[in-house]
Amino acid sequence: MSDFNDQASLTGKLKRYAKVGGAMSGLAMQLASSKVLGTKIDKGKHSVELKEALGGLKGPLMKAAQLLATIPEALPKEYAQELRQLQSNAPAMGWPFVKRRMRGELGSGWSSKFESFDREASAAASLGQVHKAISLDGRKLACKLQYPDMESAVEADLKQLQLIFAAYRQYDKAIDPRQIFKELSDRLREELDYTREARHAQLYKLMLADKENVEVPEIVSELSTKRLLTMSWLEGEPLLTRLEANPSLEERNNIATNMFHAWYQPFYNYGAIHGDPHLGNYLIKQDGSVSLLDFGCVRIFRPDFVEAVINLYKALRDGDEELAVASYETWGFTNLTKEMLETLNLWASFVYAPLMEDKPRLISETNSGEYGAEVAGNVHAELRKLGGVTIPREFVFMDRAAIGLGSVFMHLDAEVNWHRLFHEMIETFSVEDLEKRQATALEAVGLDHTFDD
């Protein structure tokens, strides 16, 4: 049986490589012909083919592609448009397979450690699936079980992702994606370690302990391993489901405020951010409070990086060019000419716009998708003229969280004084205080952390 499973796994991998490799080969041939023969690449047609190939895999590469599609101008617009349509729900493992996996994680008597354990998965995603269970003392539990051989799948997918980046770099040199690739690689590998994710969840429970309107699950350590994460079951419904009930403006504003605190209190107080505001990573409870579900994609930042986020806001507000340059350089941007600074400020001004006005307002007043696409297009065109820019790796998930949350706030059609929310959060900020809080919190949950060079 073991030999059969290994052979089936090998066959599956070969099919996986062939499918994505075929799509990538098609792009490579089109790029070559466009350079040698002057033919025009049909990015629209090929992007559909690539989406179909990735969507069929339902694995880490698909997850990375979804992520890339949310980063403005990380991919040509034709590709981003298609990859945004990828769904994160993967086919669930069947019960015989689940039993083998659970036995491998908790031992042969694993079922006796639960009062009950649902045979059908409640949710299935790119790296694993969730089963609802009841503990021996009657608590509702969520058991997140990783699919088999995900380490090999991630490494294989990262090699394919590197090919995608290389092909894109041939197509367009406005964005150098090498640091983006390093960041995605590290975060995807981290997501495979459920022991680390458990510590991330414990960190978030600590950081949001004073927020009654944000709920973080309790980790059940004795029923968790590196590939099985057991935690308390959180109630709520998906955001889009909640919006179908036509909540009032007051209710929508309450949800938006709770989401703002859930994401940005950890960032400004502890230098941590949840890098994936995906609609499936949280639930909305009846009172508008937020239940956070997934802690695989958490980024810890240097305190001076967080300070630079605040300083860039002040620089844009006050027209302080020197402070803007210092902020970008702290983030890792280099060789900032006056023209490059003006170009980067185009995008920064778009992202920071909702914070600039001290009044209740819609995010979409200045940050609609259409306007954002126009700004991104202008920034991209200028970057090409200037010879391109290397995006610092730390910038990737911060920017993604900001854009992702902006999308959530537009879904909510919330009318909030974002300026005051932001100022309330940063009014007592200091790098020294953040350093102390961060070090204490990371030590408390057993997270060893060294910052990237």
C-alpha cells in the first residue's frame, strides 16, 4: 500500500509539473517570438490558460498567485485579473485519508481524545482542511489538518513561481520581483509549520486582549502538532453573507472599525501584521465583532519600519521631502532620485488618502478600484521610464494588508473617520516602547525572531 501511495504521489507531482510547465512554456515561447520576430504576445489568452492550470492545482502556487494578484503591478494586469478569480477551496480529503493523517499526528487512539469528530470537512483550502470536533470536556473545536507532502509541493511550486517571475521580468523591467519572491518563499514555508501558527495565534490573543470586539481562538496544545492545529471553534458568518442582510450604516461602520483595530493595533503597538485579509480568514458575529481564523501568514516588522510608516504619512501631509526619503530608505528602497521619489509618492498618496481628512468618509471617495488602477498604471509607466525599482521584501505584506483592507471597507460601504482612528492608534507611539512590547510579547509566546537583512 505504501509503495502504491508513493507512486500515486509521484504521478500526481509529474502531472502537476507538466500542467504548470506547459502553461509556462507557452508564455516563454510567446516571449521569445515577441523579442526575435516582433510578434505581439497575447497576454489575455495566455493568462486564462495559466489561471486554469494553477486553479487545477489547488496548492501553494495557486495561493501565491492569488497573493500576487492583489499587489498592484506585481503582474501584468491581464494576469492579475485572471488570477484574482482563483478560488481557495480545494477538494477535501476523504474520511479514510483523514483517519490515516490523524493517526499519524496523534497516534492510533486519536479518536478517543475527542467526544466527537466530524467526518466531513467544514472548510478546505490550499494547504489543509478544517474538521469540527467536540472535546472530552464539551468544548467545540476546530481541527486544521495539513494535506500530505505539502513541503514537497511548496518547494516544487516555488520553483515554478520563480519561472513565472523570470518570464515576467523578460516582459517588463519596471518591477524587480526578486525580493518579492524571497518574501513569498519564506512566508509560504512558515505556513507549513502549524506549531509556529499556534504561537502566532497566541501572540494575537495577547496583542488584542483589550479588544472585546475581536476574538482570537484558544489553542489546544495537547491536540496540536506541526501538521495538526486544534483550537476553539469561533462563531460568525462570512462578510459577504452578512452584507446580504442589508445591515445599517451604523452596523457596517462598527464592523469596519473592528476590522481596523484587528489589523492595525498589532501593527502599531507590536510591529506585527496579519498579511492576508482574505474573506475566508475571518468571520463576523451578530454584534459586528470579528472572529480571526487563520494565523499562518503573520509578518513581524522592525520597530523603525513601523515608525517609517507613520513618518511617511507625516511627510505626505506636510510636504516634507527629506522625511519621505528617510522613510522609503528605512523600508529598503535605494537610489532615490527626485523623479523616483515623486513616482513612489503617487502610490503612497493613494494609499494614505483616507487618513488625510479629519471627517467621516467612504474609502471609495479617493480609493476606488477604478481610480486605483489608474494610479497604479501611471506609477508603472513612470517606473518603466526611470529604469525600474526593486520592491523591498518587507513592503510586500504591509502593502497587501492595506490594499486588502481597503477592499473590505469598500465592500462594507463604511463611512468612518479613518483619520481619527489612525491618530488614536499612533498618538503615543515611540520606537522604544514598541521594541519593549514586541520583545516581551514574542518571548511570552515562545517566538524566536530575527529580522531580515
